[in-house]
Amino acid sequence: MKPLLINLRTRLTLWYIAVLAAVLLVYAGIVFAFQYVVLTKQIVHDEVQEVVTVEGLFYFDANGQLQLHQDYYSRPHSHLLIDRLMEVRDGSGTVLYRSPTLHGMELGGAPHAGEGDKSFNERITRLADGSHALLISHIHGMQGKQLLIRLGYRITLLHERMFQFFLILLIAIPAALLLAGVAGQSIAKRALLPLDEMANRARTITARNLQERLQVHNEHDELGRLAQIFNHLLDRLQQSFEQLQRFTADASHELRTPIAAMRTIGEVALAEPQPEAVYREALGDILESSARLNDTVDALLLLSRAEAMQSVQQETAWPLQQVVAESLTLLEVLLEEKRMRVRISSSAPNDVLVRAERTLLRTAVMNVLHNAVKFADEDSVLDVVYAQKPEHPNLIELVIEDEGPGIAEGEQDRVFDRFFTRTPTHTVANNGTGLGLSITKLIVERLGGSIRFDPSLRSGARCIITLPVAT
């Protein structure tokens, strides 16, 4: 079944009306019950007063019949409520007096044990004509006889008045809900007006004007916080979009350069007949350019894989020192060519584990080690240090330091930019695709760590990688 589509303003109004209806119904029930109890107590109070009054107005005539003085008048407000009923019985239950309003009917039936002995007993009784009366009973001594005086009021009129009161409540509640609904719709519309403005504003934001932001009317209320969160989302989208544009432009340039070089070399070699040596040289240049192109494509694929990696730690934990040892093994040939020595020291346990995808973790470490070896001087030392500080037992530091030319001042952060290559002339021959450190930083940050170069080092480069320890 297709759900009913109702806008937020109407839903808020309906919820408001529903809650108000529930409150009004509960309130009306409480008022109704309270009013009924108050009127009932008032009737009982009036009955007690009348019983006390009539006790002094009864007398026995010459024939021994119980009579009531004719100058007795009930309270005016009691007559406005209901008719007065009265019955008097002796100790044996014989009726000595019955008011004309009873029309010969009994009031309460035979006496109950202990009825009216200690106080004014009250109860509701049903008369022979089907009506109900609220009566009280009281024992009164007179001329050596114990008289049971019963005084009651018909409560039919009370029920009619309460029913009328109930009808008034039933009529008043829908009218109040209708007025509340109109007012609630207006209030909800006014309260949600900033939300409509934000929606209209957000609808106009596209890739061409990502710099625009939603207006925050009040940063302390819910709509203001929503606008702030949306603006933060736009900030991240704008940053990602700008990075994507830069990446696309840089990638296009990096891919276009070797392709253009290969095409130019081929066109020049085929322009006119050349000796075999020229053709061999041209093929060698083409192979070199294709190798550079292949490295760039592989780096881009690896970068895409690293970006797709979840920021949460992976399920598998690996010893960091083992991963570093594997990377150094792969670099043995290059280390031997430069006659470099590797010096390893550690202030951390050998079994420290980090959670990561092993291939990506090794790639991150490999990129840093390869750069350190590639740019280092011959017959130099490569230091690899593991450290775990007491104030941060849940982190481990991997420090890789070489004795190469170092990083130019102001480039310690730029080296992590995509396609950034070293500018000194004596390192141009060693320049790669410019993606290695970008991939490393992305992987390390995805693992919840950080990477940086020590700017205080005057010669050589010191790279500090911090990773969370697997618990």
C-alpha cells in the first residue's frame, strides 16, 4: 500500500492536534470527574444539614403518629438540585413517616445492621419507579424510641446536568482543536520558513557555484545547526571537487607527456630513412617513455585503491617490523649499488601489530624507503627507528632518516601533493611520477595515523610515520 505523502508542516500540525486532543480529553475527564465528586459531596452535605434540622421538627401527635412541623422549609438551592425524599422507621423497621414525594415507595428497603448508628451513612439506592437516589441514614432518639431517619435526593437531575456538561465539553473540544489546528499550521509554516529558504538556496547550488553557502539565521537552534552541517558538507564537496579537478588536470598532463614524447620520437624517426642505430635509439626512448607511462598508470590505480579503502582499521593485524623488513629486502639491490648500510634501532616491543591491508601498508613503507635510498648519497647510512612513547602507548612511530640532499625549505608539506617532484637540479634524474608520497599519506591517514617530515633537519630527510597499535 502506497504511503500517504504529507509534508512536514502538516505532519507537525497533526501531531500537535493529536497531542492537544489527548491533553484536552484527559483534562475534560478530570474536570468531569471532579465536578461530579464536588456536586455529590455538596448533596451529601445538604442532606446532613437537613437531617440535623428535621430531627428537631419531628413530633408525635395525639394518636401517636409521627408528624413533621409544617413550617419546615428546605434550603432553596437544594430544591434547585433535586426533589427531597424522606422516610423514618422505628427499631423494628416499621415505617413511621414517609414524605409525599415518595408516593408510597420505600426509600432504601429494610434497615441494615448498624445503619446510621455512629455517623451519617451514605449510599445510592434504586427506587421502585427505576430512579436513583443518594440517601443518608442517621439514628435519632426521641421520647425513648430509636428512629432511623433516611433522607435522600433524586440524582436524576444531577445526571442530566452532568450529561449536559459532557455534551458541552464534546462540542468545545473539537472547536478548540480546529482553532489550534489553524494556529498550529500557521506557526509551523512560520517556524519552517528558514527550512524552505535553505531548500531553495540549496537547489541553486551546482558544481559551478560550490563556493556559495546557506544562510544561518540562528546558529544555536536546530535549523541553524542543520545549515551549518550542510555548509560543512559543501566545504568538503568543494574541497574534493577542487582536488578532483587538480588531479584530473595533473593526471592528464602526466599521461599526455609520455604519449606525446613517444609520438614525436616515432614521427621524427619515420620522417625519412635513418640508420639502424637511430631506429634503435628511437625504440629505446619509446620504451623508456612507455615504462614511465606504465608507472604513472600503476600509481594512479594504486592511488584509487587507497582512496577506496575504508578509514576504519581492517580486521587483519600485521607486525610493523616484519613489513619494514620485507620492504628492505626488496631494496637490497639498490642498497648494494649505492653501498648503503641500514641501521635499525628500536625502543618498542618486537611484536607490535598494526591493523591494515598488508599490501597497502607495505606499499606505504616501500615508497618512503625507496625515496630515502634513491635520493641518498653513496656510502651513506639509512636509519630505521621504531619508537613507542610512554605517554602514547597506543601509537608506534616509524622514523626513516637518510643522508641525502634533504628537502628544500617550505617543501616538507608539498612533497605529499600529487605529481609533485623535487626541484633541485641534482635530483631531476631521480624524479618519478610524484605520486608515491601522496599514496603513502593517503594510506597512513586511512589507517588512522599521520606522516610528516622533520623540518628542523638541516641535512638529509627524516620521515616520521605514526600508526595506531592494534589492541
